[in-house]
Amino acid sequence: MSISDAFIAGGFGMYPTLIAGVALLVTSIRYASRPESRYVPLLISLGLFTLFAGCLGFVSGVITMLRFYAEMQGEPKPVILYYGFQESLHNIALALLLTTASTLAASVGAWRLARQARDAAVPATVPVR
């Protein structure tokens, strides 16, 4: 299954997850290149939004799948449930992928910010004559 097939299989929930995740990734890269503490609340809120959008896409996919499964005529096959859950999980997979990549970038920024704070706290040594 290609990435585009997985995106399409995930349904409409993939769009808000992708938008929030890309915004998170861009902000994380910006934070990694120029670490400033003012970006931290935005990183946290975009990270939560990305995860929640993925979870919402999963839940709405499961609800839709169960509704159609209940309306099926004849003998419904349990294998349909497996396919439905598999397609719904694409939303969570995308959210986790984007938040993981963003967390790596944000970790670089946090490391750089900690080094800046450490360097600023260490007083310059004055040579003694």
C-alpha cells in the first residue's frame, strides 16, 4: 500500500491531522534552528492538536464502519471489521509519524536552548595577574 493509498483509506480525518502535523513540524524546525522559549506553548498545543485530530479521525472511522456493518444485509463477515479498523488506524499512524518527527526537531531546539542557558550562566574567567 502506497502512502497516497493509506492517506485516502484514512478518510476525511487525515486532512486536519496532516494540516496540524505539518504546522507542528514547521514550528519544530523553526524552534530547532532558533530556539526561543516563546515557541514552547505553540509546540505543545500543535502537538496535542495533531494527536487529537488523529484520534478523532480514528473514532469517526470506527463509528462509520460499525454503522455500515450493522446495516449490512445477509450474513455480515467479521473480516470487514478488520479492514475497517485497519483503515481507521491510518489516522493515528499519521498523527504519530508527524509528532515523532516534530519531537525530534524540537529536542534539538531544547538541547540548543539548554546549552545557551548554560553558557550564559557560566561567568567569564578573568585572568589573575
